[in-house]
Amino acid sequence: MKNILISLAIGSIAAIIDITPMIIKKTDKFFILSAFLVWIILGIFIPRINIVSNSVLNGLIVSLLFVLPISILIYKLDPSGLPIVIVTTIILGCGIGFLSGLFIK
């Protein structure tokens, strides 16, 4: 139970980091909610999916795989937004992996 709460906290931090610029830009609330939920879910999944033993690299791989389908929709709606999504995914995915490696046993 403790690990789930830590995972939720890590995912929440990543979610807040991701949606803050979206709120400032007054992005549609459904896009904000979607992004928020993606990072909450990734906060739970990344520590539990072990593709590689390095937690940072694992976070990177899992987050990129998870965001790939969403990226197709983003590209369709706004091709110029895709690089921002990819960079954010790389940074936050590595961050979740790193923090999970430190705090989740």
C-alpha cells in the first residue's frame, strides 16, 4: 500500500508539471484532464514494469511506449505540438523512473 501511495505522489508531481503550462495557455480542459491522468497512471505503471534494470531508462521506455498512441492523435490535431510532447515525455518519464528507483522497493 505504501508503494502505491508513493507511486501516486510521483505521478501527481509529474502530472502537475505537465499540465501547468497547459493551464496557463488555457488549453481545453479535456486535454488537461487527459494529460493529468496519463501521468498518474504512468506513476503507477513505471515502477511495476521492468523492461530494463536501469530505473531511469525503464521510465523512459515505458513512458514513450505509453504516449505513442496519444502522439498520433496529437500529430493529427497539431503537428507542431508533437516535439513538445516528446520532450516532456522523455523528461518526465526519466524523472518518474529515477524517483521510483529511489523510493519504491
